[in-house]
Amino acid sequence: MCGAARAEPVATAPFTVAIDGPAAAGKGTISRAVAGRFGFAHLDTGLLYRAVGAQVLSGVAAVEAARSLDPAALEDPALRTAEVAQAASKVAVIADVRAALLDFQRAFARRAGGAVLDGRDIGTVICPQAEVKLFVTASAEVRAGRRLAELQGRGTDTDFETVLADVRARDARDSDRAEAPLRPAETAFVLDTSEMSVEAAVEAAVAQVAAARA
Ligand code: DC
């Protein structure tokens, strides 16, 4: 060991970016880009509900699945199917499922070094004190078109009408439920990406975070 003084690594203070919005609005792309730009960790909270939904499809009770959720399960590409998305939206109406997932999300949000969480209730319920809150939205038709391209890119055989009906069904369930319904937080910056390029949407989100960091 040499005698030179060594600086202890300084833990960066927590900084939370909450990104909410309906299915296929571009939250994931924007969240990953913001996290990459600022060196923050990213949690796609929809994967938590998808992991619970997938367990339910294989016969496990929803609340039990949520209480015993293994974060490693979030990596499973099978969580990306339309069937699992619908199952996720159904388990997400159960108060005890949401309660079981709360601590994990809050701890992630306040980790040192900053975090971006995307979902439906991050700015309203999980992190009402988030330093930045964004609500990313787009028309149902635009979102269905984007989701169709994504599903077809993965080799799924589907069509626009099916995907649009799916998007609308999830919008209705996510918005009309009693527990943590989808809605913008009062102080959220609303970003309607219907007519925006991905690059423009990312830059608008980055600008909001940069302004809050300044
Ligand atoms: O973001 P996603 O499409 O992967 O989410 C799947 C479902 O999970 C969505 O339809 C509703 C639910 N969800 C939720 O209720 N709250 C969140 N924070 C994230 C997702």
C-alpha cells in the first residue's frame, strides 16, 4: 500500500425521474435514453406486473407471485408477449399485488446515483416526491401502429385492428381501476409524442431532466 491519500468514492445523491403513460407511448425508449444520458439506473416497472401476470398464466396465485417475485425473472423475453401484457394489466388492478411491489420500486427510486422508473403510477403513488415527472402519451392509433411494428419485428403474426383493440382494452383497464389509476401527476410535464420523432421526444425529456439538475 503506498502512502498517497486516496479519495473515498462520493455517493451521488438520489435523484428520481418518474415517467408514466399509457401502453406503447414510448416510455421505454425515452426512459432508457434518459438513464443512459445521465448515468442513472432504469427500472421498467411494467416488467414487475408482467412477471406476476406470467406466473398467473402458469397457475400461481397473483398475490403469492407478487410477494415472491425474483428480480432475475424480469430478464425473461417471454414477458414481452401481448398475452402476458393483458395478464399484467389484470393483476395490476389487485391492491395486494400493487402493495407487494411497492417497497422494491421505492428502494430502486432512491438508490444512490439516480434512477429512472417508468410505469403508470410512478409520479402519483410510487414516487410523488420525484425530482422530475413526465407523462408520455400519444393517440391510441399511433401507439397501436408502433406496437404493431415492434411485434411484427419480433416475428409475431398480428394486424393493426387486433393491436389497436388490445391497446384500448389496456388503456381502459389501467385508467378506470380504483387502485393507482393511470393519470398524469399534477406537476408532470406532459409529452405527447404522436407527432414527434423518437429523437425529438428523447431530447424534450432530457431537457426536462437537465433543467431540474441545473
Ligand atoms: O408498461 P407495460 O405495458 O409493460 O405494463 C404492463 C401492465 O402493467 C400495464 O397494462 C399496467 C401494469 N402496470 C401498472 O399497473 N403500473 C405500473 N407502474 C406499470 C405497469
